[in-house]
Amino acid sequence: MNKLNHNRRIRQEALREQLCQQGHVQHVVDLLSKIGDDDKPVQSDALARYKVVIDTKLRLINKYLPDVKMTEMEITGEDGGPVKTVVEFVRPAAD
């Protein structure tokens, strides 16, 4: 892992920790639970406010933390070098 990628991972981890401490993700989950609760109907003005808050918080989270599918992975072998792969062809036994 080169120094640039190492520093990027450190910054992302710090931002992830900061967002976690600020409770943005948990707040979105709580609001979604309120909206999804059938026992407590939500008024349309409250629903509009919830939508704005959820959209804003999700944009903030996505700005600092890329989607998992967009995250680069660097796979290394046991010694930190490239991964070694062995391919063997097996002939089926004659019946």
C-alpha cells in the first residue's frame, strides 16, 4: 500500500468515526423507523421535514464515505507481495 492510499484510508477512517460520533446514520435510522411505524401515523408536514433531514444527512454521509462498491481494494499475499495463484488441471478418471 503506497503512502497516498495509506493517508486516504486514515482520513476516511477518521471521518467515519466523526460521522458515527455525531450520530448522523443513527438519526436517519430513527427517522425511518418513525415513518415506517404503522401504529403512529405521520402528518404530511412532518413527513416533508423528515424527508429533507434524511436527504441532507445521506448526502453528507455519501460525500465523505464512498459507496462500498466504489471503494478500492488492495489484496496482498502473506508476505505483503502479490497474491500467488496455482491452477491445476485434473484429467477425469477413465470409467
